[in-house]
Amino acid sequence: MSDYPPEEVVRKILYKLPVKSLIRFRCVSKSWNTLITTPAFINCHLTRSHSLLSNSNKLIVRHCLEKPYVEHYKLIDDSNDSFDQIQNIELPLTSRPIQHFRLIGSANGLFSLYEQKCFILWNPSIRKFITLPKPCITVKTHGKVTCHSAFGFDLRTNDYKVVRIAFPSEEAKLPLIEAYSLNEGSWKLTSASFPSGIGVSCWHKPVASLGGAVHFAVYDKDNRCRPLVLSFDLGDEVCHLMSLPNCAFSWSNLQTSVIGGSLALLFYDDRFVAKKCCDIWVMKEYGIVDSWTKLFTVDLNKRIIRVLHLPKNGNILVEVNLPSDRELSSYDPKSQHVKSLGICGRRHYFHVDNYVANLVLLDKPNDAVSKRGACRKRKCRYKLDSTQNLRICFSQFYLFLGINVIDWCRPAASLNGAVHFAAEYKHKPGGPCGPLVLSFDLHDEVFHVVPLPNVIFKWTDNVHTSVIGGSLSLLFYYELGLNSVILEGDCEILMKSLMEDSLSLASSGLLIQDVKAIAESFQCIRFSHVRREGNKVAHNLARHARHVTGFSVWMEDVPSHTLLAYKADLPTS
């Protein structure tokens, strides 16, 4: 008789273990490691995880901070009204200094993120991510396109898929749909026919994933922009249109979601300032139009900005407006009481979903991790050779010290165990000013400021100044909640670089890429080059801003110092 239990018995025991234990037990033997990393075991363990009560009471919350731009993920318990925080989860990736990752969606505890034409799948349960290959639809292959992406799970094939709907700039061309399959590890153009005359709303909000399909809020251009729901079946790869309940919905304020395992609609009604609200509708029988039922109406005049999630305890998780930030709060629809949960972050970056511990991505190779330069220890960040990653480490330092690194595109000097960057003091009345050298000791991991000789140095040019101004302008417009923006400038080099898709090789190339990254946050953006004579208002305000130490805000009445330039800029009848 064998001293070891049969393999089938071992498999059944392992199925019942939590993810953390299974990760450790891979080291027991080669046979256990092989078993735990097989797709069959991963899928069976995921199926069982869905049925566990301990998982069903956990929510994962994403919130992002500004200055420095850091993403945080937390597990909270929704079994009671207190929403106790269980665990913090660190994202093993660092986004660009001025932009967070854009969330495409989440399914079964797996997250899909996007940054600078790069898609990422991340599993917080096992702290592992992979970088997806480049999509089929690019500017080189299909010209300039505007894309809307979604992420979902195909029940029939146990496959996770990223879907991209690409709208060509020429309206005569039909939209294309491509999908990435995690099982196959590649993108492919689908044969799906996108309905004609249909436009997609909510460009930068995650769409609902339910029943093996992803659901977009769309509108019918040929029928007074009548709002609809477009579902894309991840298995059959076909599109279907769903009608909405007979109410006064506006396509621009509609978002799809999943509530209690049913398809849901969040309709933000802001037609009347004094009666702003969010109506929550649920399709109780999937595909049956008559089953649309209105659940709640959330009053948006109680500092509530957005509805995020409906937990099982009956309360609603919402995003609340604070004087300087946003906060995750709990809203009781019966008493209309709003309770703070103490989790703050930037506007529009909150996300809440059910947490399911799983082993997905465990069977995938780790080669994609090294390509992204993941930092498991903070110390490793300082010893990277790439200045693009080093600037992330220094961002918080020189932000508080009042120092700016001048040009990240040029290699830093390495000498005597230290790297040296050209930098400058931020201009403050009464404070230090001018260029300097910022040195970082790779052994002691400390910063040193090295002053320059008493000579007049000039570190920047008009292009650098214009790029920085454009970046700050777009960030300001985004914080105001604007969706459509026209950015005008008289720097022809900058405007041409922003309109081109290729990477700029100029000294300000990375700064220009940062502006492009911010531009992707808008639903519609256009760059326009104007001559200096037609940009007098901007130059007049720039000269005035040099003498403003704090904030200067004006509304309706144009200040006298720029009145003449403003009138000259108005179109003549």
C-alpha cells in the first residue's frame, strides 16, 4: 500500500485551499507545481472560488492619488455597514508621472489596464501581470482611428478577452472590432459587423461584463440619438442591440453596470440643477426589454458625484465631492444618509468590484514582467539604467524640494557611483532660482544638490515652455470635467508633433508623449496651430502670470490688462 494518497484525492484537497496556500505549496514538489499551474486546475479552482461565502463578501477598491500619481488597491468587507478594510494590495507597476493607468475593466478578480498603447492584465490575488502584444489595428495598418475598449470573461471557453472597437476618422468607413484572447495569447480581427449609424458613449468608463458578453452604452445617430445597449458576445463574436425602458434617457449620461448578477443602467439626470439625480435600472430577465425595473434614485445634490457599486448589504457605494479631493462613501437609499469610509482619491479614478481570489495568469511566462521593469522593492527603482524609470523615483523628491529635472530625454551622467541630472529650482519669491545639478548616490541612496558656477545658463527653449504649458492646460481642463477640448498654440513644432502618431525624437520628446497621454483622457480633442498674431490673449495672460504669486481667477468680466487683446481676438461679424 502506498504511503502517499492517490493523485485524485490530492487534487480535491488542493481545490479547497486558498490561493495564498497554493502559491506556497508549489514548492513542495515538481508534481504539485505542475498540477497547480495547469489551466484545468486554475479553472476548477476559480469555479469553486465563486461559490465560497468568504469571497462573496469581499470587494476590491481602486483609488488613485495625485502628486505623486500613485494607484492603491484595497480589500474591504461588505457584510456589514462598516465596510472594514481587510488588506492593502500593491500594484507592481508604476504609471507615467503625470497619468494613472486607464482601467479598461475587471472580471473575476482580474484587471485590464491601459497606458500609452499598451494593454496589461493584472491579477492582484497572485501579484502577477502580463503585457499584451500590440493590437492588429494600428495607425500604420488602418490609419487614424478612435478606439473604445472593454474587458470580459467568456463562460463557454473559460477565456478572458479584451475587445477594441475602432472607429476610423473617415465616417464613410465602417468600425472594426478586434479581440485579444488570453487562452490563445494573441489579437485577431473579428468578422463581427458593427451596426451602422451607432455611436458609443462613455468613452473612458468601464463597461458591463455579464454572461459571456460586454455591454456598451450606445446611441442611434439616425433616430434622434436614441440611447441603446450594444452587447458583444465574446464567444460567437457578434453584436446585438437592446432597447431601453421608455424613459427620457440621454445617451451622453448613460453607463452600463452589473448589479446582483443582472445587467444594470446608471442614468445621470442633470437637466435640472436643483434636482440632479442618478436613476438605477436593472434588467431582471436578460434580453427581455419589458423586464427593465427601476431600483433606486440617488440624489446627487448631497455632494455625491457618481454611483460606484451596490453591495449585498443594501447600501450604495458612491464617490463624494470634497473641497480638495474625492472620497469613497456609503449611501443609504432609505434614510439618504451618506457615511464616509475614509478612502480618498482623484475624480473619475474610483472603481469597486467583487473580489474573487483566483490563480489566473499563474501558468503564463514571466518574460513580460521584466519588459515592464516591475519594482518588487523600492530600492530597485534607484538602480535602473533607464532615466524614464528613474524620473518616477525622483518625482516625489523634487516635487517637495521645489526642484525640476530639466530634460528626461537626454542620458544622465554616471560618475563615481552616482547619476547626475541637469535640474533647476522652481521659481519662488525670495527662494533659490536658476539651474543646478541633481546627484543621486547609488550606494547610499541619498540626493545631493550641486550648484553651478556663477554664470548665466539657459536651460530651456520655447518648445519646452510650450509643451509644459500644454500639459498643465490639459490637466486643468480634465479636472474641470470637460470632454471636448481644442488646444491652440503658436509653436508649430509642438503642434505638428502632437498631431503625429510617431514618437518625437526632439529633446522634448518624452514631454510631448506625456501631453499625448493626457489627451487620451478626453472624448474629443483637437490640436490647432495658430500664428502668434492670433494668440495675443494667451501671451498677454502669460506675461501677467509671471507677477501672480497665488491664484488669479476671473469670471464674466475681462481684466483690464487683457481687454484690448481679448476684443481683438473676437470674430468680426
